[in-house]
Amino acid sequence: METKALTLLLFLLIFVASSSAQFLQITTPKENTVSTLHRQAVSAIAVPNANVQLLVNSQIVKQERVRIDGIVDFLNIEVPDGDVVFEVQQLNDDGSVIATQQRSIHIFGKPSLLSISTERERLYADKSSTTAGTIHVFDKWNYPLQEGIISVAADSGTILSEDIDETRQGVQIRLTDGVAEFEYQAGTNSGVAIISAQMEQAEGTKEIYLNTPNEPLTLIGLASGTANASNRTGSVAQLESENAFPDKTNADGRLAVYARGTVMEDYLLTLSYDSDRRNRSRLFRDVDPDFLYSIYGDNSMLSYDGQSKRNLFAKLEQNQTYAMFGDYNTDLTKQEFTLYSRSLNGIKVGHQDKDWKVTGFGSLTDRKVARKELRGQGLSGFYDLGSTFITPGTEKIHIETRDKFHSEVLLRVEDKYRFSDYDIDYQQGTLFFKQPVAGIDNNGNPVYIVVSYEATSTTDQSYITGGRVERTLNDNLTLGVSGITEEQSPSNYTLFGGDLKYQIGNTFSLAGEMGSSSNMNGSGLAYKVESSVSPFAALSLKGYYRNVESGFFNITQSGGARELGTKKYGASGNYQLFNETKLSSEAYQQKQDALVGSSTLTAVSGTLEQKLAEKFSGVFRIEDMKYASPTDTLPNTNDAHSTLGTAKVNYFATEKLTLSAFHERNLGTSKDNTRPNSTALAGEYKVTNDVSLLGQQRFYESGGSLSEVGINTTPAEGTNVYGKYEIGNAIGQRRNMASIGLKNRLKLTNELTSNFSIERTKNLGQHIGETTTPDHSAISTALEYLPEEKPVKAVTKIEFGDDNISRKWNFNFGGDYRFKQDFSLILKYRVMNEDAKTSSDYRIQHHWILGLAYRPVNSNWFNTIAKAEIKRDKNYYVHPFINYGAFIVSDHSYIEPIQRLELGVKFAYKIADESSYQFSATTHTLFYLFRAEYDITKKFDIGAEYRLLNQTEARDLLDGYSAEIGYAVVKDTRIAVGYNFKGYKEKDLVDYTVWSSGPFVKFNVKFDEESLGIGK
């Protein structure tokens, strides 16, 4: 019945339309429809056989005749992002419009704005408190997107939601019906946690305030002491320290305490004290996966809660306020001119809330900060830092991509972390990355390896103080001041500055910063102002002015040395003229002062981006660039001038494949051009939303070229799925990832990942106005085999490089395997070869590591871990040459043949050889330690130990033995008496050169909060 009524109504409308030559009605789509489809269908009813046309945003796209049933369909109509207005016009025979009707819809654009909200903004940092969160994503017209994948991460705590794609960084959640839901769990560190989310180019953050939980006080400690009455015979003149061979009565002891818990009702205390703290020459004791032994036969991972190179670490915190003493990073990294990033040991305080951010620090140190910037070479390494005076644990490494025309502009920054991203050899002063570091990105922008570290020095200790105060006055305005003072002679170094940021949504922003420095060599200022305005969605304007005086000095500033003596200003704008037409322009001037004069670069450009056809788009650009250099530099290009025309055509072959052709030509009459003519072909294939395969070949008429093939990821890192590296009962996930992982970017199968890159540049140094790129070529390829259900992991990588100085290649292999559940091994091998082009110099390095672990699951009477290591370094770059090699094998076994009897054996053997011009030497070093303990009763035990260190060639012998009987006075308290002998025999002497022996008494006490009656 309903169908008949609709049919009757339709014929009635047609009849009415037939009686009126001007009837027109759009039936599809509905008014204010919102869609993701860029192909739409428009239907209308009109006078049968009438001539009608369809306009999209005032542009005619199609003409049709109305069917006999009075219906006209416009099918497969392509529409752009954003607001779309369909207009159907009925035409007379002469083409004049006699009737018209419009219908407005919206096509979702790309993600532009992302907002995060949580049910709770404050949680206890107890590793159990949670809050639910939601994410909404909007396009630039402020329409909420309905579907997509969002990546969520937290810098502290955990995102508990199910990860629908573990190959990508962060936790991937699904946006459904305009909402994405997640759950956040607090960690154990109070303060402010930042939840970040990203969907394509849209990013957002949310602060969660983590309050100090009420934790029961936990305290554990160890006190030990030894007193002995020794008799020493022989001379100690040749010994480094006579304390190694005590004489007469002496005593020694150790106290170690760790405590954590709530004190004074609502303050959280973390305390660590060790009177015999080791490794005082380093900060931040990260666990080296190859330290001592490479595999332990279990999946545990050691971490440090309170790190300090001194005896004491202490931290007292209440919610977002803290005071601490220990190792810390200054973390003044958000500004440019007053950036101050160092690793220190001392006092640090901080506070943060919605209105204030305050931090202050002080340190007494004999270290000096050093900074090194290296260009990437398309290889993983080795990259030479040019220094061996690096304080272990203090290096900060990140990869910077800078604009090739505006060196002050950071396009991308990737922080790198030791073991997970790179290996560092402190003795050699070299870096080797998990992934190759490109020399340029796919747009020709330079890529730098930026390294800062605390360098050892022979100067006296001096103080450093500094801090920052930041005040958020309202939702729009933030002000900040920073200050640093370093004690130096004859005058202190000071760095002070201020900054502001004012922003009104996406409409207007204003940012400014000023820094002032002073040291023994002079003083200087640096300041900048940046502003942007977008009065409506289609138009955005930007402008900037910056000046860095030659006397300004901040060694921790990224790229600061390149900017000294520069004055830069410019403006740019973008205007979306039509949906398929975009206009942009830029004008800037850069002036840099030098001893030989000043150079000036002036450029003005205009760009048109236009859709050309269904699968084609084009970019057309005109740029006028003038360069005037100092008289004593670049004599052939003192007055270079180019008027450059650029054309680029993109062909969207499929949804995943894009092909491009590019040509740039000098249009002016000047013979001294800033850049030569060039032609390029490029392609990009999107494997996933985050991973693309890129290829580019560019030719310059002057003879230069640029070639690139590789994998690009967004974000830049590879997989962080540590679970794929774990082998249960053999090695833990994070330790194995740090040991052999490569962080590959391309997933070939569920078990196999890959990475590859090709990079070649030639004669790019002649490009005036751009950052110079040295000639080089590099090839890198890598594979990781990480099956989850099999007890095996394997990785390999090989690279080749060539530049004007040398040819080099390197090869890496790593793998581990578990035999059943008891026996496991790990094997690592790395070789690096470099040959000089202009001489016969070369260097080749080999490094083998084999680790073994036997940890039986069903029985525990015998356990052993072992390691074998081979090193070889032939260095003919130094004169005279150095040829060094070493073979080291070590083992640690624990045996319990019968109940109450425990045997421990340590063994190490090293062969080292070194040769140079008219010199060669080989040494054999042997070490044994054997210890036996037997529990006579629950109270009494006896023990004996023998140790031997023998250097064969020198015929040096250091040995000792001891025996003791112990008594457990009370629980966790033991007293022992015994006799100790220690002797040193040198070369051909019949008797000992020096020896010490005598009785001793020692005690060991373990205690905790319960035994001390604390916290009851």
C-alpha cells in the first residue's frame, strides 16, 4: 500500500512539473549530509526531457537530460574535502538558467584537531589507579571524524587498552562513531604524566596529575665490618696501593640502605645510601646487556630506582612537588636560546600545577659539557665523536632534520636511547646505531646526529646553579624566565632569558624569546619573534624576525654555532583559493656576519598547487634568489642570482602508489646561478598508514645527482614490540631487544621484519642558499627473524658506504636460541672495515660475543653461565699503526652436590696481543676463584676460599686463601672468625715480593623496617 502511494505521489509531481516548466527538486543527498566518500551521487526530479546541469562549488561538472520518469541522476561525482555545495540548474534551449536549487553537504577532511578528555585528572602514582579516557578528532572545518585508527601513548604509566596493531609505536585504538575510548593506568612516579595521541597529522595531549600514594615504609639494609690483625712482609713500593696488603690491625666496613615509603603523613621518601658505592666516574647506571655475562638463562631485568654517583640518593616528593639529591638531567629543553641540557649530580627541586612550572638545580662538578654535531652518512656507523673523555651515562643523542633553506628551523627531532637505539664505545669514542642515519631526508633537508655529554677534565670542582619559572596566566598567555650560572675563571658564565607564548585557538599566535650570555670571552644577545594568523580556514599567514649576535654563547643549544652573527626575517602565506587550488608565497632575507664580511641571501617565491585531472595534481613555483657573499669567500659566486621556475606533477596511480616528476630551471639571464637546473623522478608506495617505500632520482645539468631509496615511517621509529624478542626462561624481552634488536620498520610477515635504504649524493655543494651536503653513497639492508612460538631469534644487517675520504662496510649478526628449557645461548658478531682513498691507510674491527647459560628447571644442583669474547682492531690510520687483539673467556658456576654444601667457581682467561712499528707483545692472564660453604648446623657454618690471578709473561702471581667459621647470633646476624693470606709474586723471584696474612673477625647484619621497629 505504501509503495502504491509513493508511486502515485511521484506521478502527481511529474504531472505538476509538466504543467510548470520551472519545477526542480534535489532529492539526494539530504541537506547537511556528512560523508567520508569523495565520490557522490546527486539525484533530482524535474520536467521530463529537460536539460539540467550540476555545479560543485560553483563549477560546472556535468550536464544531463531528465528521464521520462522525471528523474535525473548525476553519478560518481568527485568532490573535495570540506563544505560542498551542489547546485542543479534547469536550462533553456539557449543555455539560460530558468530554475535552480542547492544542497549543502560536508566531506570529512584529514584529521586536523585532536582532543583528549579523561574522567579523572588526578590519580595516585600507585601503579593500580586508572581512569577512562575518550578521544575526539576533528577536521579543519571542526567536523568530528567518525572512523580511524589513533595511536595513544603515555610518558609515565601505561595505556591498558587492547593494541589492535602491535607493529606500530604506542597503543593503537579504533575511532568508532566519532569516539575512541582508552584506559590509563598510573605508574609509580608522582608528578605530571602526559598522555599523547596522534591520528595522521593531528596530535593532542592531556596532562594527568599523579599524586604521591600512601605507601607503607619499606626499608632494607646491610651492615658489614671486618677487623684483622695482619702481618705484612716485603716492599709495597711497586704497588699502586699498599691498602691491598694490610699491615698490623685495621678495620673496614660498609653500610647500604634502601628505603621507600610515606613519611610525615603525605610525603613519599625514596632513599638509597651505600658507603661503598662503585662506578663513581659515571652517571645513570643503565644495565649493559653485555655487562659481565650476555645471557643469564632467565627473563629478569635489573633496573635502578635511585641513581647517584655519590654515596647518597634521596628524593622527597608530594604530588607535583619534589626535592632530590642524586643524578639528574637539567631538562631545560623547550626553549632555543636558553636551552640548557646537562647530566649532573647534586640537588634538584621542582613543582608543577596548572598555573606554575618551577625547577631549580645545583651541582658541584669537575665535568665540562661538550657537544658534537655529525652529518648522517646513510649508515649505522661507526660515527667518531673525536673524544674519549666521555663520562659514561651522560651522553644525550638525538637525530635532527633541519630545513635546508632555514637552518634555524627544526623539522624533526628523534631522541635516541642507549642500548635500545645505539651502542657507544666510551674507550674508542664511537657510536653505532640500530638503524642507519640518513644524510638527507626525501626532500633534501640535512640530517644531523647531535651528541652532548659531560667530558672528564683535570680542573677543580666548580658549582653550577640554574632554574626556570613558567607562569600560565590564562588559557592564552604563558610567560617564562630561565637562568644559569657556571663558576669559571676568571669570570663566571651566565645565561639568562625570558620567553612568552600567546595563542587564540588556531586563529592567532605570538611567540618570543630572548637570551643573554656572558663569559670570559665576551657577551651577546639572541632574540626572536614569531607570529601566525589565520582569520579563516582558507588563509594562514606567518612572519618572523630573529637576531643572534656573534658574542652570544650557549654550547648546549642545538645548532647554535651555525646561527652566530645572523639576522633573519621573513613572511609567508597560504590561501586555499578553490577546493582544488592552493596559493602560497614566501619572502625572506638572511644575513650572516663573518670576519671577512657579511653574506646576504634574499629570496621571494610564489607557488600554485592545482589538481590537473582525476589522478593528477601539479605544483608550480617561481622563485627569485639573490646571494652576495663576502669578498674573500666563494669568489665565483659573489653576486649569484637565479630566477627559478619549478614544476612538479604527481600521478596517483592507486590509493597506495604515487609517482612524481619534477623539473627546476633557471629562467633568468644571469650566468652565476644559485642552483643548477635539475630533473627528478620519484615514487612512493604506502605499505601501511605509517610505513612507505620511497624512491627518488634527481639529475643536475651541472653533473650532480641525488639518489634515494628507503623506508619512511611515521612516527620515525620502528617496532617497539619488546615481547617479540623474549625467549622464556632464556632472556627477557627488553634485555634481548637491547642486545640484538634492530628495530626494523617494514613487516614482511608475522615473523620477519626488514629495513633497507640507498642514498647517493654528488656535487650538491654548489647549491647556494642550501645547507651543503658532502658527496657520499650508502646502502643498508637488514632482516629480523622474530617468531613468537619458537625458541629462536636472529637478526642481520650489512651496509656499504663511500665518500670522498674512504670506502667502508660493516656487517652485524645476532641470535639466541634455547635448547629445551635448561640451556640457552646468544651469539653476536660485528665487523667494520674502512679503507682510505688517498693513502694505504685502513682500519678493520671485529667483535665476537658468545654467551651460554645452563639453568635447569627441574633440578637446581648445578647452574652455570659463561661468556667468550673476541676483539680485533687493526688501525693503520694512526702512525705508527696499532694492531690489537684479545680473547676472553669466563665462567661462573654454582654447585650444590649435597644438601647444606654449596660450591662456587669463577674462572676467567684472557689472551691479549698488541703490535706496532718495531714492537709486539702478547699476554696471558688467568683468574680462578673457588669457594665452598657448609652448614654444620642451623647456627654454625664453615667456609673456605682460594683465589689466583696469574700474568704468565710477566710471571706475576697474585693469590690468596682464607678459611672461616661463622655463627648466626640471631636472625640475619652473622659473626665469623678466620684466617686470611694474600701474596704477590713478581717475575723470577723465588719468594713472594709482598704478602700479608693474619686472623680476622667480621660480621654481617641484614635489617628491615620490621626488625628496626619502624613504620608500626
